[in-house]
Amino acid sequence: MMPVVLNGSSIKAKSEEAGVAVSVKAVNMVYDGVHAVRSASFDLEAGKFLTILGPSGSGKTTLLRLIAGFQRPTSGEIFINGAAVSAVPPHRRSIGMVFQKLALFPHMTAAENVAFPLKMRRSDARDIPARVERYLDMVRLGGYGARRVHELSGGQQQRVAIARALVFEPDLLLLDEPLAALDRKLREEMQLEFRRIQRELGVTTINVTHDQREALVVSDEIIVMDGGEIQQKARPAETYRSPSNAFVANFIGVTNFLDAQGGERRAIRAEKIRIAATRDGLAGTDMIVEGLVVDAIFEGERVVYEVRVASLGDALLRVFDHDPSAHSQLEAGSAVCLGWAASDVLEFKP
Amino acid sequence: MRAAKSAYPLTWRIMDALEAFAAFVWPARFGRAIPWLMLAPALLLVGLLVLGLWLIGDASLRTLDTSTFLMSETYTLANYRRAFTESLFAVVAWRSLAGSLMVTAATLILAFPYAYVMVRTSSPVIRKLLLIALFLPFFIGQVVRAYGWLIILGNQGMVNEALSLVGIAPIRLLYNYWAVLFGLVQYMLPFAVLMLAPALTAIPEELEAAAGSLGADWLRTFRHVVLPLARPGLVGAGLVVLTLSLTDFAMPAILGGGSQDFIANAIYDQFFRTSDQGLGSTLALLLVATGSLLVGLVFTLFGAGTLAMGRARQ
């Protein structure tokens, strides 16, 4: 299919200003006695793709709904393109949103769904069909406009929801875990699709997810949340390589926590540990421990070992061996040596 | 093979025996008959109703001999001629028809916000209060409720008492058309709310949030999203209210005081006052025909599928 060129001049102009598109300042949200968001503050540059990552109950969805305007913060203020929006109802904000359950209108066709925001925003009726067509083309649904929502597959419904959220060229696109319900293959395909569309239009995007892989794949920046608080805001690689605290390290990637020394917690990523039958196979590592293989799980491109290490207080370490064909797989019950470089150890202040 | 025997406990063997017995009494191939068997009681009831209708049809074709008080032996259309020509029946028919349409419209308009708040409120207390207020009148019954209105709206009733305190002379609030319609609306409201509530529950709240984020204020969200999706509930509730008020007896009798008869009251008079079974049957059949016509009209306008029947709507 030909790439579709959109004359989204207004969006391009906005992103070229490269100012701060969204600014959240000291926002608190308390309802039903639950402190869902605690003094959250961050700035998001125009045109960037931000993912708010966290477990369920971390306050990530609440923060998104505050930005969308479905709820008002208990305290603090949210600015979109420099304007305070707390008192602005959702329908007066220029925000496109893709909902968790998509929230497509079942009594309308795909094209009518996409045309809805244009009609509600009183666009020139003569321009609407062409605009709808263009955005359906953009999400690769050209020719599907006349289909009813229930006649479309899950992936196609996702695309209609994206087109509907973007067709009125909003200042901001919000994604409320729309991919959570999809199977893995389709989810990964749609992640790349989101990324492609976001880059094509340059629209500032905030995505909410509990899927660390999705966060790493699609985002320019990641905010990790836990217990209503922002734990870290950084670029994906930085979040992965130098997590700001033990929670972030544990939530993203597979992390082994070693003994605590003087209140400081130390950790090592599963893929940074090398495994061998003898010490001779661990040249180049400066920390070596001995252990017993408890389980060896063959996953195709890698083998995941669980190794019990007596010298670390019987800790169970997880080790990824990414080149299992280079040597034969170690069986459960065999004695092994683990080694890693001291520079790969992550250290967290209590 | 002792071990194998103990691995097959007594209770299992009892269940096996029971199952074998059940299979003997009711072989699996009879299974296809079960749906029809379950349908049978309802079919029987409807069948009896058809029989009654047939007898009424027969009676409607005979006239009453006022000297002997016996029905004529021969068939005649005289009753139908009377029903269509005597102005009294035209007045009654028009009063019932126009009244039930107005009651339906008023009830739906009042019931919709009630059902909406009941379904959407986040406060369980408010939901419970609304439910109690809805069900309480059901326990009271139509006749007692109508008497309640007599007490409140009568010449010496609470409303006129209150008016006299501020120096307004008593107003005749009862025994007119509007009193009957008022009573009917009040009577029908719970039916309509109960039929609308499931239809509104079926509309995901997220759709309304989505409409908001797409630029629709609450009025346009209501018009373009909630109302079209609530259509099955509105059609169902409308049909129930329409047929119930078209055929109502107690409200016109009690709140109309004999001056505001609906068709059912006219039928009652023919059967139990003048004992003219023939004319009574004719009016009854005409009422059935009118009701069926109205329901048929609603189905043609909105489609039977609007009641969310069949597999087409998922």
C-alpha cells in the first residue's frame, strides 16, 4: 500500500514550535479516600510519544483521565499548549482518545464513527467525506468505510478507533491501554502501527500501559508509576539501563536482587549473568559464584536458568543464556558457575 | 484387582445406576422433544385465548333481543354498524386512543431521566432510593392508588385544603380527562422505567465519555449516542405503556368518575350493565384490532429487530 501523505499542516506547525505540549504540575487526585495520584509533575515536549507504565492501581489511568478531562484533579494544574485546562470539559479540549474497549459507536458504520468528531466540531460538511476517506486510508482501511463496527475484526476496529481519534487533528492523542485485549501477534503489529502513525502526523501522544515491552518499543519517553507516584521519567534505553530505584528495576526487565549491603540494594539483570559448567568458561567476568541449576527452560532463542546460590543466602537467580547452541544445555541438578562484571551491578539507595 | 475396585467408589456406582435408569425412562433421542415440551404450557394458554377470541367473535355477530334478553340465532353485522355509527363509541374510541398516545409520550419523557440516573449514578444510596420509590407503587395496586389520588385531589382533598390556606377557592381537579391521564402516567411510570433500565445498562458508559472527548456536549451525546442506542428499550417500553393505557379500566372509572370512559369501560357497561354481550364482544374485538394495528405500526416503523430479538443484533 502507498504511504498516505496528509496535509496536516496545523499539526506539523505545532510540533515545529517544539515547545512544551503538556505540562502536569503538582497534580493530586484523591477519591473515595484513595490517593490515586500523588504530586505528579512532568513536562512533555510537543510531538513526543510518552508512555506511562505501571502495574494496575499505580494511578496511570487516573492520570490519563485527568489529562483527558473526565475527572478534575483534587489539587494541582494541567496545562495543554500553555493553557490551564482543569476547568475545561472534555468536549472543549482538543484531545483525541483511544479507549481501552475502543468505545466505537455500534449503531454507526466505520466511516460514520470517523466522521463523528468532525460533525460534533461543526466542520464544513462538504469536507467531511474526503477527510474521513483520507484517515481511513491512513490506517489502511480504505474501502471499509461502509462496514458496521461488528462486521470488522479486532485489529480493524482498533484502526477505526485510531482514525476517529485523529481525524479532527487534535493537539494531543491519548491511548488508554487499547492494545491490552489483543493477542500477542496483533498487539505487536499494532504497536508498530501506532508508532508509524504517530511519527507520520507528529502528534503529541500519551500512552498508558502495563506492558513493559510495549513501553520500550513505542515510546520516546517512559514514565514509570507506582502507588500513585512517578518513579522515573526517562528515555526507554535509559530507563532500562539505569533504573532510578528498585521498583523500576524490578518492573522493567528481569532483575535479580542480591544481598543488601549497608542498606543499599544491589541487583543484576538476568541477561548480564553468564553461566558455565566451570570457572574456565567465565573469562572476563570479575564476580563469580557457584550454584545449582533448579530449572532450565528452553524458549527457543534463549534458555532461562533458575540457579540456587548458597553463598547469596540461597537466592534463586534467573539467568538468560542467549546462545544455547554454543554449548550443550545444562541440566537441572548440575552444579554451575555464574559470573558477571562488577560494572553491570545496579545499586539503589534505600 | 482389589485396588481397581476400591478406586471406583460406591457413590460413583450409584450415580451410574441412576444415569442408566434415567436413560431408560428418557432416552437421549427424546432430547429433541424437550424444547417443545417446555413450550407446551404457554402454547396451551395462548390456544385457550384464541378459543375465547373465537367465541367473542361469534357473539359479536348476534344481537340482543331486548324483550327476551336472548341472543339472536342468526348472524348479523348490526353490532358493528352501531359501533361505527353511534357517536358515543367514536368519542370513547378517540378519547382512549388520543389519551393512550399522550400518556405514552409523557411517560417515556418522564421515565427516561429516571432510568438514566438510576443506571448511571455512582451512589448506591441514590440507586436504592430510586428503586424503592419505583417498586413501592407496585405493591399498592392500581385501584388503591387511584383512591389515593381521590384523597389528594378531591374537593376537600389535600391540594384544595392547601390552596384554601392561601385564599384560593377550591378547584375541581378530579373527574376530568386530565385527571385520568395524570393517573395513568403515574401508574405507567414504573413499567416504563423497568423496561428502559436494562436497555440503558447495555450502553457502555465509555461510549458517552468517548463522545465527550470527540467534541460532543451532553445534549449532542444524548441525541447522537444514547438515544439511538436506547431505541430498543424505548420501543419496548412505549409498546407496553401504549397497550396497557389503551385497555385500562380502573383509572378512567375512578378518576374519570363515569364521565371519562375508555373503551374498556364501555365494554364493561355492555357486558354487566346492559347485558348486551353482542355489542360488548364487538367493542372488545375492535379494541383488540386497534391494539394489534398500533403494535404492527410500531414494528413496521422501527422494525421488530429494535426489541433486540433474533441474532442480527450482537
